[in-house]
Amino acid sequence: MAAEISISVKNLDFSFGSGDLKKQILFDISTDIYAGEIVIVTGPSGSGKTTLLTIVSALRSVNTGSVQILGKELCGAKGKQLEEVRKDIGFIFQQHNLIGALTALQNVVLGIRISGKFKGSQLEQRAREYLQIVGLGERIHYYPDQLSGGQRQRVAIARAMAAEPKILMADEPTASLDKQSGRDVVERMKTLAKEQGSTILLVTHDNRILDVADRIVYLEDGHIASFNEAVIDNSQQMMNVVADTPSALPNNQAESDFDFQYFMVDLSLQSQRILALKSKINPIAFNGVVTNALSKFTSQAAEKFKTQGFPFYLVSDDGWIVSSLGDVAATNIANYPNQGGLVNFVRDAKQSILITDSLADAQVTPVIDMQTDAAQMIMAVPLKRRSGEVFAVLQCRELVTQASYTSADLKSFELFCTSITGLLDAYTKL
């Protein structure tokens, strides 16, 4: 059975003001969000993220288009109807919006009572439980002005979650929290979504929590960026790799020098933003943007992986078209046949591989594989389209004496490859 749609937005426009002062904020927004789905809305400041969030949470009137929440239409809805919709929604405001005259416990109890789902002793019991979950069990009788900004945010989160809403809306919920507290909160949100079938729509700039999402919506200048299917698919694959990537950094780099995991999340978002330009600028300009981006991204990664560049093998009918990314001087690339050798093995297996000794490994055919430079250690990753078809293979070769790749490095290289797969696919079609 197909999942039910919790939030349905069709052709939504939104403007502030009127006449000469009218300013349009959202343009023709259309998307469906399903029960139990966790969707993150991200994008530059001023792109309309918070405006969209307040509209779909029935806090702001719908100007033009259709917004349905749990099957109830908001366009044209009156005050009482909007109140009924809001009872099924938990909202975490960026500015907390706590009542100063009430303690943390009383603020949460009030939020639960408004939902109408729990009564009597259940109210305080649940309020205490959720304040404990967000780490405020010893401060339940504190007033908001006695709490830090981060602690007030935790009260707001407990208030929104304690009533087990069908939909949870959150505007920058981790903005005032440290890394571990932010992770704890979003993991609790994720548990709520999966256990209760709740839908979560979350606006954030926090790259540290993007991996909890089932889907990411990128909003820019009031428009949802229109990525092709391959980019959406690779974005989700990238999120899965982030979740599985060990905390150890590649080649033992210091965290202050290179936070690899979060750099790659940011890199993927940059890649998606670039791909969204395809329908907005002419092909020649798009060609230049993609080429320059790949040069920049691969040069940065080459430094971190201690290599001079990344041999790039593109599938063709007569063999492989071979070039190099991240090293503009590497133009002397020989032909690579479509049978035998490491690249064909990776294509057929559709799996990444780490070669620790190229002279002894059975998958390496020296006369084929060493045309692009001899290296003892090689990492090779297949690049796939949505259909599962491998359209290219990207390698990382240990060409600097300090480099010594591990399985953790292979995971990190997979993350790098996934984050730029959409760009590489576009690059091969230019």
C-alpha cells in the first residue's frame, strides 16, 4: 500500500505587501511529503524557507495555490479550521516562543494540553519525560529567563514533541545547540517519525544533521531547484554514505585542517545548486560553470588524498575514454580496452575496491592499468546513474610517499565520488 500524503503543496505563490510595495517570496512551489518521511529544506538565507514552513503549518494564510495538510485544504480556510489543523502539528520556532511567566514544565504541559491528546496526570508525566529526553530534567522548574538560549530551545523542542504530533515542523532546531545536543535532538525526531508515523519538515543550515533526511529540498530565490532524477538519487546515496562513514578523517588529517565528512555534504549541496542552473543559463555558460566547479572540487580533494589527480574512465562502445580530474597537466592518457584490468572489474562488479598492492593483486593487469602512472595503492569507485548503470569509474592513486590508504579512506573517497556524480554525469554530456 502506498504511503499517505501528509503535506501536499501545488502551485503555491506567496507575496508580502501590495501595489508598488508587493514582493513575491515563493514562486510556483509544488511538492508532496508522505507520512513518516523526514524532509529537510535548505538553501541560502532569504530564499523563502521559513515563509514556506509557516504556510504549511497553518500559521500564515495561503495567497495562491493549494496547500493540503492531512487532507485538509488551507487555501480559503477560516480561523477555526486553521486551529483544528494546527492541533496535529508540532512547531519548533527558531526564537523559542516560550511563555515567560511559565516554567519549563508548565510550557511543555500547555503545549500537550492544547493538542487535546492527553489529559490529567498524563500531561505532567509526558512533560517531565520529554524534558528529561532533551537534557533538562534538573531544570524543569526554571523560568525561560533563567535558562540559556540553548536550554530554551530544548524546552521548545520538548513542547513540540511531547504531544506526538502527526506532523512536526522545525525552523533551525539545532541553531542554539552544540554538536552532540543537536545530534541527540534530531535522532529523537527521527525515532518519533519512524515509530509514530509522524512527518517531519525541517528547515536548517546545519550540515551536521543532513544525513537524517529521507529527502532534501533545495530552495533558492523562492523556487524549488529542479534537479534531474540522477542528482536526487545520488544525493540520497550521499546521505547514506555520510551516515556510514567512520568519524576518523582520511589519512589522519587534523580536524582543524579538514573536516572531511561535512565538507563532502557541503560539496554535494554545491553540486546540486550548480546543476539547478542548467535550465536558467545558456549551455556555454553552464559548460564553464561545471568545468570550473569540477576543477576546484577535485583539486581540493587531491590535496587531501595526497594524490596528483583522479584518473577518470568514461564508458564508450570502443573502450574507455580516459582523462584526469584535479590535475590539468595530466593529458597524456592512453587507450583503455573494454575487457580486462581493474576498471572493467569495477564496472562489472558495480562495487568499489581498494588495491593495497597493485603488483600482486589479481584484478590489476599492469600493461593496462599502469598506463596512467604506476602506483602501489589504488582506490576505484564506479559512478552509477539512477538505473544502476555504471557510466564511469573514478580512481585515486597513491602517488605521494606519505599516502597510505585504508578502508576508511575508501569510504571517504566513495563519499567524494557520490557528491560529484551528478556534476560528472552532466560533464560527460556537455
